[in-house]
Amino acid sequence: MISSINPATGTVVAEFDEHTDAQVERMLQGAVTAQKRWARQPIEVRAAVLTAVARVLRERKAEYARLITTEMGKPLAEAEAEIEKCAWTCDHYAQHGPGYLADMPVASNAESYVAYDPLGVVLAVMPWNYPFWQFIRFAAPALVAGNGAILKHANNVPQCALALQQALVDAGVPAGLMSTVLIASSRVKALIADARIAAVTLTGSTAVGKQVAAQAGSALKKQVLELGGSDPFIVLADADVAAAARTAVKARFGNCGQSCVSSKRFIVEDAVADAFVAAFVAHTRELVVGDPLDPRTTIGPMARPSLVADLDSQVQRSLAAGARLLTGGAARPGPGCYYEPTILDDVTPDMAAAIEETFGPAAAILRVGDADEAIALANATEFGLAAALWTGDLARARRLVRQIEAGAVFVNGQVVSDARLPFGGIKQSGYGRELGAAGAREFTNTKTVWIGPAR
């Protein structure tokens, strides 16, 4: 049984039987059949369907946002923004997908070009933290490229998974081209091994990414892995401290801190550390924790009790090792999976809050003497997803970004994903790229074509 549990109340809101092997078999075969027909459609036709998907998402924004909020707990305003971002991304690929995937001529002594052909049916193993966005950011470029998809969503958001499937069907995506399978995680291995699955994409933890990579690699199947992160938020002495502190609250506590790309380690030069920390704490205390359906709420519950327990363990171990608690530091009593927005100061690189991925509303402050120490500490992690750098010297910023080991660096702003820009990490944060032109081509065969004279 797959259950949807409201994390704000702990109550079961829906239950679903797992799909049987026979049902999964029908979905796989249907996807293969539909994908072959879909790939033969002109790319302009495929792009037009994405425009229709965007329209359906916007028409049902209120319905889908409420579904997201009740299944995983983010405030309603954040859920509405997630749906709008999905719609905008579909519009982007409807407009730019044909250009991203156009044949690329290459100069030679004969007609030659690079073509981008779809790989086939892609298995998408998706997480719960952005239940619509994580799928759409894969699906929009994959579908316009001519692929099909099987969605294995996180089992705490089954209603979102089924709603996504229905939205695509209602927008005109051919029946069977995208199907949702409701199955236990233990059954994913068999799907990966199935010859009808051409490639795999996963957004999730590094531990799960290693398992999926091993399984897909043994079958010689392409993978895109977007995994964990411990993103640094670097504030140098010449930064706009007030702006950095305001942004830090959004960067750490948006979606209750449950994002791979959230800023987690706040690395601050000593000269401005006191001022930054004071402002950061003050703004954090302005957050309103409560019912995510209440428009006054700015931070809702975490998605499930185990996440609360894991985060609290990291906080308590860091405090025991010498960190200093500035605000928060405990779960809220009563129903629901609530944890107080937390800031730890005097964190050292060997503490849990600095070493491990803190997937929840807890920020670690690490103080450094200069920019060189800040960059070295930012890179002293197994992860490499993204980083934020705050400085008033843009010439120096352009030099420093090349030294930061991450898939993305944002200067004087919050790290976000954007349909126009490739997104993904290095090191233990995974490999491959979503979004941008690179994302459109990830699940294609980059085919060299050389045509000599007829004889």
C-alpha cells in the first residue's frame, strides 16, 4: 500500500495499491509503442504540445498547489510558484527546443552535420521535495526531443504523480507516452534492467544515486544523476551584508530547507561576520511557522518524521561538538513534522552540520579570515552542486568563480534553477545536466552524419 500522509497533521489523506507486474508491463509496452510514433512527429508538433501542457498547469494552478502542500508540506505560495515555474519551463522548451535540437552543420569536404535523435523511453526516479518541478524539468526537454517517460515518483507524493500524468494526457501528450508507476523502491532495479528502458534520470540522495548508477551502468544505460549537496554561501568582507543576510533566509529556509540546492554552509569573513549573523538571525526570527495552507505561513512542516529526527541529530551532534545555538534547535511539540528554523554559529569543518547534508531548516555559520580561506573551505566537501558568492568586487568575483568546485556559482544572488541554464553537479553531487540546451540533448543520440557524392 502506498500512502499519502499530510505532514502538517500526520493524517492519511489517500491510499493506493501498488501496481502489479502485469500493469507495469502494459505501461512499459505502451510507452515504447507511443514513443516510436512520437519520435516521428515533427519537432514543431511536439513543441506545440508543451505549450498546451503549460496552459493546463496554469489553469489548474490552485488545485495542483493545494495538492503539493497537503502531500509534502510547503507553504501554498511556494507551491503556486512551483507550478508557474513548471509552466514557464514548458513554454521555454516549446519556443527554444526546436533550436536546441536542430541539426548542426559541420564544415568538411562533403555534406556533414550532427543530428540529435531521441534515445527512447526514459525512467525518471523523482523525489518529493518539488513534486511537480523535478519531473517537469526533466520531462519538458525529454519530450520535445522525442522521448517517452516512465515516472517512478517518491511514494509519499502519489497524488502529485498521478496528477502529472493526467495533466499531460489532458494537454494532448499521446496516451501511454508518459506513465506513472506506483511501486516500492525495491522494484526499481527490475525496471532499470528492462531492455525497453533506454536511460535513467534520478534526483535524490547520493547513496541512492550510487545504487542507481551501478544498476544502470551494469546495463550500459545512460544516466543523469542530480544528488545531494552542501552548498556554500560565501560572504566576503566587501559584500553588501544587508542584501546577503536577507537573501540567506530564502536560500536556506525556502521549502523548509528541503532542497539539494539550498545554501547550507554560510562561510563568512570575520570582518563582517558579526553584522551578517545578527541580520541573518533577525530575519530568520521573522519567519512564521505553521499550517502551510494558511497564507500567513512562510515555513511549513518537513515532509516526514524521519527527516525531523535526522536533522535534529545533526543539530544536537554539532552543539555537543561546540557549535553555538543562536535560534531554533528543536522540533515543535504536537502533531505534524515541524522543526524550528535553526542557526548554528561557531561551526567548524569537522562538525556534522558542516560535513553532512542538512536537509531541513538548519544553517551553519563558519567564520574565516580571508577570501582564500573561504574558497578552500567551500571546496572542502564531497559535494559539488552549487555555490553562492557575495562580494562587491566583480572583477575578483570572476576570478574566484573559476576556483569554486561546483556545477553552478551565483554571484550576489540566490542559487536557483532556470530553464535557460544547465543545472547539475560534480563530485558526489552527480553528473549530467538538466535544463538549457545541454538538458535538451542529454537523452539524445548525438549522431554524426556524413554524406558524400552519389555514385
